[in-house]
Amino acid sequence: MSATTDPMSATSATSTDVKKPLTGPAATRAVRTAFSSPTASIVAIAIGVLWTIPTFGLFINSFRSKSDAATSGWWMFFVHPSFSLDGYRQVLTGQGGLFIPLVNSLAITIPATIIPIFVASMAGYALAWMRFRGSDAIFFTFFALQVVPLQMALVPLQQYYVHGLRIAGITVLPSPGVNGTLAQIWLSHTMFSLPLAVFLLHNFIAQLPGSLIEAARVDGASHLRIFRSVVLPLSMPAIASFSIFQFLWVWNDLLVAKTFGGSNPALQPVTARMQSLTGSYGSHLELLAPAGFLTIVVPVIVFLALQRYFVRGLLAGSVKG
Amino acid sequence: MKRNARFAAVAAGVAALATVAGCSSGGSSGTSSSAGGGGSAAALTGDCAKYQDYAGHSGKTVTMFGSILSPESDSLNSSWADFSKCTGITIQYTGSNTFESDLPVKVNGGNAPNLAIIPQPGLLAQMVATGAVKDPPAGTVKNEDNWNAAWKGYGSVDGKFYAAPMSANMKSLVWYSPKYFKDNGFTVPTTWADMMSLSDQMAGKMTGAAKPWCGGIGSGTASGWPATDWLEEVVLGKYGGQVYDDWISHKVKFSDPQIQDAMKVITDWLQNPKWVNGGVGDVKTIATTTFQNAGLPILKNECGMLQQASFYEAQWPKGTKVGPDGDVFAFKLPAVDPSIKTPVEGGGEFVTAFSDDPAVQAVQNYLSSPQWAESRIKVAPGWVSANEKVDQSLYTDPIDQLSAKYLADPSATFRFDASDAMPAAVGAGAEWTGMVDWFGSGKSSADVAKAIDAAWPS
Amino acid sequence: MSATYVSLASSVAGQAATTLLGAVEAVLGFVAILAIVFFVAGRATGRLEKPLAVIICLGPALFLVALGLVIPAITTINNSLTNQQFLGQQKTKKVGLKNYVFAFTDPYTQQTIVRTVLWLVIVPAVAVGVGLLVALLVDRMKYASIPKTMVFLPTAISFVGAAVIWSYVYNYVTPSQPQTGLLSQVVIKLGWSNPPNWLITPPLNTFLEMVIMIWIQAGFAMVVLGAALKAIPDEVIESARMDGASGFRLFRTIQVPMIRNTLVVVLTTVMITTLKVFDIVFTINNGNFKTDVLARQMYADMFVTSQVARGSALAVILFLAVLPLVLYNVRQLRREREIR
């Protein structure tokens, strides 16, 4: 990591005018070279490997028989290889297959990821750039609500979906009529994600350079227009990182889907199907290993796909020092 | 039609999102679980004639919620497939491994299933107390006599019958390897004293990690329950039904000398360092070994015996032969005090209704009939009914036969799993924790008892 | 036979298509409504413009949060003042602050509170530290997506999956037997002939459970901090390098100050997640062997052991515990705004 001994930095220091640093691609190249130190790469890879070993053990055990996995460590696989795709076969074909649950999971996850992003970034923008009396108080309320455990909301929210909102016997708000549909799950996930989403996106949006927004104001753009054409595009990195995690939480969620998902087993997401595969007395816990692997594939694809939105230099030249 | 309903729901959801308060107009009420026409009870003919009693609800859907998961839930679905085909009633079963915490949430949120299969009399009583449980229909009440008084009692709350028993499992079993016993000249013990001397004899012969007994009380968030069964077996087998019942109602406390003596019996038995934990390690390992894995050392001749219920049969790896001359089999756990007549501890489920829709009642009636029980028995082994009217010759599996023999024995001292009948604060909380501490942390019996008694809700 | 297979296949495909279409319809419908609202409201000018924009932008979020979180929170506070035992109990009575008194005087709960504070201090610090380290190391590295994906992987695994994975690490078997737990195997190879039964040995077990949480959260910290680092233009780094900053100094004087705000945000988020997490403690040990934390005890009280009022009191305590965090962030934000 010590770049002082890096010959590259020495050369660039001598060959470049100190008053006029590199810009654009030249700067990118120079920085990239300076930072691609082998030590950094080795340390990064080492942490990566350390982080992967536990999962790797599960991966190996997903190919081993139940009794092998229960009586010897997964590393014994390399000494006495025993290979079986039985677990995967059971997970993929059990109870009518995994296809419909996968589709259900997607149908739950996609709206439950996109809707909160819009709602939260709008709120974040309003709280950050449209100052009005009470806007701070509202932001702090959002922030503090993060800690309300969603388990608390299961019963009151369900009562609202079924009967509408009643205070002292009077219906204040009628039921939205979504009982038993996926819409109920989307709404619930949106509600539960908002405090964190508003908090994260607000903090990012608040850091956007004021000059950009001022300039748009001067050009006569309305608040809504600024949101659409300035704030939203510039917030892509924050939106991308938030959507990864919102996607993951919804994808891995069992509690909300189970509580609000109605009683039709045909509408269950993957997590519910996986759970029912493990057997009444936990007699098929070994299926958790292959099942875990199959469910992890989709989030990793999403992660890799969204990574390219972490574009460097989106705000180039306009970040305050 | 279905598409439109979905779209309406979507629109309603979206409207709720996009506008401020007072957004939606109520609109469509989503899907109703009992939509569709009833019509007159057309006569069922041919093979369907036997379902005539349940006819007249064609096109209806009955939702059912329980803790039973695949593959056992698949067997349930096949057991009523014929009934559904003939009567036109669709039964939608959903299982959850957190059933006990999900059910109160659903019921209290106004989203109760039509029927719930409740495995704990304690939870049944709690549900009745919320006022959501419906009285059973006349047909189910009539079937009440299919069960003995003890079973009926566990389906009742404050003396009023609510829920008919469904399946039954036999807890008072000891798993062993007939082959290993035969090779070493051991015989199956029939008295407690025999069992103790057999353990001594085994311990003398065994070497290495092998021990006469193995056990595991790890069960994720329910860790500790197998040890509550051990204590229950000893209390029932040492003092009989009356003390057991008083213990459930906390008239006899855990710190009572009788329960303390029962704990002493376990200290000498499953906490005896010379006797446990076969194939795994010392006494403390019982606390961390999962109950699923507990018996596997038996197959490697590293453990002599395991006390575990009939449903442990599902844990043996594929290809394990279960039977009197197979790889593993079970014998009835003898009574601690020989004067107690055939103590049998069991568990089971109770079909509880949250709807009095006639179609739901038809299903309820059917499930309480010997006809359904026999249909379920024929689907797959590993399932026993406590229904006394069931034809015992239908059981094909040796463990089912053994369990059924004791569960239907009118002279046996039958009692339900005590921790399932105690208040949840104890039966699913303090007692489990207490057992884990007792085995895993070496806490004394007196301290364990004190902690459990303190948690008893006032 | 084949005909039924075909019809089955087409019905499965049809069902899948209907389900997905419903989801797409919802998203499109939602976006369309937003577009219309933006279009219509965009025509408003003058004095109406700002209030209208505020209502449109903030309204939906406020409405949803009020419905999904504020009302339940009020219900919870209410419940914590009663003697309610199970959900839907019909006769409950007010008992004042009895449940709070219990929480602070019961020795078991006191220990739980202390342990929760430990979690709150250690987990966010280490998880964010590791996340920041990886984000920095790979920030300008070639093939950065490989180590990033490796560290991210645990985040994508459900808690149930994580529990299974770590059981293969922490499993204990007597040393004379073949080991099934990686940790035991490693320390035995390193010469510790008689390792403890990890998960039942306090206080070690609490730290081992923290490791799982750190393992999961580091990926979150890495992704968010990585995105923030990416937002620092190369020009800034390059000009700093021109001035002679490099290595740790570059990191300390340029990179950290520039992502300071994000760092606070991530730290806060991980803290709140840690405070709320109960799944790990719940699934690994169920809070036994002195590993209990507030969130698990609260969950069990409310949904497992039928002591709703006590659980509600713990929930309120959890809520109050975050207030200092909120206040700190408020001050940060105020300062931030003054600079701007």
C-alpha cells in the first residue's frame, strides 16, 4: 500500500506540472495504476476468501448425503469424495417444482422494490430541498421509525386490510380491498422499507451540489421537474445500492409473505416453499443446503447487474470540497 | 374474471400509494374464501355415495392451516382427494414451521383460516379465549365417542368440547438396534430396573465414544423440548395420571419434592456421564446435538438406546430397515414405578374451526370420522389415529402398529404431552430454557425448577 | 398422457405469465399514475407550486408510514401499559409502568440489556470497518467485482440459511471423534487438543454469534460505501496525489472526509439493524446459554410465550434506545446544512 515507493507516483510527480493535475481519462488511468497495488489486491482477495469459506462449506455439503454431512466435516469431501445430486433433484421437483414459486417471488419482489424507490426518493427530495416548517421534524420521525420492529405491525396492518382502519368503532379509512392478493404484500413491504429508504436516499440527495439545483431553479424549472430531470438521474448510485438491499430483503422475506400472502399455496414465494420442503419434524433439513444455493442465484445476478450503476464521476467537477 | 379482480386490486393498491388519505373507495373485496354457490344436495352415486353426508357444498373452498409440512402434508392432501372430488369442496392446506406464532397473528388480524390443526391443547385454550373459535357442528360432536375420555378432554376447554383429535403420536418409545442387541446378547427390558441394569451391562462392554444412551435436545428455536418429554415420561411413570394433571395445572410445582425426585431419576439416567452421550461426547453435548441427529450413532453401534417419539422414524436415513429384526426398532418405555399401569405419553393435533360455514363444517365432520382416518392410514405409513373406531389391521408399518396398540389401549394410563398443555410462557418458554440450562450449563435441578416456577403466568 | 403433459405445461406457463403480468401491470400502473400526477401538478405555478409539490412528494410516504408503522407503534405503547398476555385477549387491564419496572429489575432482562449494548458497540464498528476496508481496496482495482461479490454473498443469504452455514463452522463433537465443525477442526490442527463446546460457552458464544452478524452486514457497508467512494471524482484524488498525499494519508485526509456523511449513515443503519436483529440469536441458540438480546426476548414474549405486554415494553425500550442515535444524526445534519 505504501505508494511512496511506487515508481509510478514518482514519475508522475516529476513529469507533471504540480499546478495542473491530470483531468478526465488521463487522471483515471493514473489513479487506477497507482491503486492497483498487488498488496491491496491480495488483502482484498484474502478477505473475500475468508468471507466465502463458510458458504463454501454449505456448497460442498449440498452435494453430500444426509448422513455424511451429519457425521463428518465437509472438508472430508476432498479425502472421501461422495457426490449426490439427490438434494437438488428433490428441491427442484418436490411438490410440483420450483418454477411457479420462483415466478411468485419475482412478482412479489419487483413491485416491492420499485415502488418504495419512487416513494422514498420523492420524500427524500422534498425533505432535503423543499424546506418548509416541520420538514426537519418529519425527517427525524422517519428516521426514528426505523426501529419499529415489523412484527409489531403484523396484526394492526392485517386488521386494516380486512376491516379498514377503525378508531373507536368508526371506520376512518375503508379497507383497500387488497386482501388475499399480492398487492397487500407489495404495500406492506413498501411501508416497512420506507424509514430506511427515506433516510438513505435523503442523505444522498441532500449532498447533491446545490449549484445544480439552483441553476435549474433559475432556469424556471418547477420542483417536480427538478426531481425528475436532475435529482433522479444523479441519485442512481444511491438508488442502485438501496434497490439491491430492498430486493434482497423482499426476496429472502418469509414473515410478510406468510402473514399477508393469503391461504392459496399456489401463490407462495420460494422462501415459503423451501420451508415446507424441510419436513414436519425437520427431517429434511439437509435440503436447506441445495435450496439455499438455488435461492442465492437470483440476488447475485441482480447485484452484478446493478453494479454498473455505481458509475464513477457522475458528479465530476461539482462536488463541494 | 380472475384477471380483472387482480387488476382492480392492483389499481386499488396503486391508488392508495399515489394519493393522500381517503384514497380508495372500498372497491372489490378481493377473493372470498367461500365464494361460489351451494345449491341443493344432489345425491352422490357410485363410489361417491359414501360421501352423501357431506354433499351440497360443491364449488366451495375451505382453507386449512397447520404445522404439518411436506412430505406429511402431501399425504394429507391425498387422503382427502377423493372426498374433494366427490363433494366438490376444495381444501386448501398451508403449512408453516412457525405455526404457533403465525396462528394468533392471523386470527387476531381478522384473517383466520377456516380450520386450524392445532397441536397444543394450551394454544387451543388460548384461541378459545379470544372468542374466535366456533362451536363444533353436531356431526363432529356425535363422533366425539370415537375417542377415549382423555383425548376428548384435551380437545375441550373448561369442559366444553371444541376440537376433534386428528393424528396421534406415541412418545413413550425407546429406539434401539435389534441386530446390535442380538449380537451382544442383550434383551429388550420390560421393567425400569431391567432397563437400568441393561444400561450398566452395556456401559461395561462398550469402548471408545460408545455409550448405552444417546440424546439430543437441540431443535432450533424449540430447543429443549425432547428433555421436557423425558421429564414427563418419568413423572407419569412414577406417580401416575393424577400428579401429572396437577403438575400441568401447577397445583404441583416444579419445586415440589415429587417433581424434584423425578428430575433425580433423569440425573441418574440421561445425565449419567457413564451412560451418555453415545457417539458424540459428554453430557453437555446433549444440549447442542439436534434431536434429528441424536439417534444416528445407533446405526454405528456407538449408542445403545434413544428415548424418542414414534415420529423419529422419519429421521432414519434412507435404506434403514425399521422392524423387530431390522436395523432399528423401538420398545415401549417401561414405567418407573411398576404399579402404574402402562403409562403412555402422546401428542397429536386438534381440528379447530374459525368459521361455521356449512362447507367448513362438512370438512370438520369428515375429518372426525373413522372413514377419513382410514383413508389417511392407507395413503402412507408413519401416521396413527387415536380414533378407537379405526380398523387396527390397516396399519402396515411396525412402528405404527406398536404405537396404535398402546394409543388405543383402553387400560393404559394415557396423558398428553404436558408442556403442550401448560401455558406457553412455561411450555414453550421457561421449561425449554430450563431443560437446556439443566443439560448444557450444569444448572442444579432445584435452580431449574425455581426459574420455571417463577415464569408461571399469574 | 402427452396431451395432459402439454396442457399442464401450458397451464403452468399461463399461470406464471398471469402472475408476472400482474406485477408488471402494477409497476406500470404506479409509474403511469405518478406521471399523470406530475404532469397535472406541473402546470401549477406561483404560490401554489411549492405546497403542491411538497404534498405530492411527501404525501404517499407519510400516509404509508402512518398506516404501517405509527399506528402499530401507538398500539404497542398502549399494550405495554396493560397486563395483556396473548394476542386477542379479551379482558386486559391497565397496570401502569409495571412492565417497565419488571424489565429493569429482572436480573435476566438486565443481562439482556447489557448484552444488547455490547452488540450495538462491536458489530457496527467491525462490520463497517471491514466493509470500508474492502471498498477502499477494490475501489480502483481491476476485476473488483470478484472480491466484492465474495464479500457481498453473505448478504444475499437468508438468516435461516446463515444459521445452517454457521452450524457447519461452530458444531461441536468430542475431540476423539471426526469433527463436523470447521472451527474445532482448525483449532485442533493448530494444537488446541480440547476446544470448548463453542455455542454453549459464555461469554465466547455471544462473540461467535456477533461474527455471523458482522459477516452479513459487511457486504451492506461495502456496497454503500463503495458507491460513495465512486462518487469521488478521479480528479480530486489525482490532485491530492499531486500534493503528495498517498496511502493511508490519502485515505484519512481526502477519502474519509468526503464520504464522512455516508459513513455516519451506514454506521447508523447497521446499528439499528443490529438492535433489531433477533433471527441469528433466535435460530442459533434461542437466547439460551446467556446469549439473549432485547429483540429476541421481545419477539419471544410477543409471539411464542404469550406475554404480549412485557414484549411491548421491551419494544418501547428498544425504540427509546435509538433516540440518542437520532439526536446525533440530527446534529450532524444541521451542521451539514449550515455549511451549505
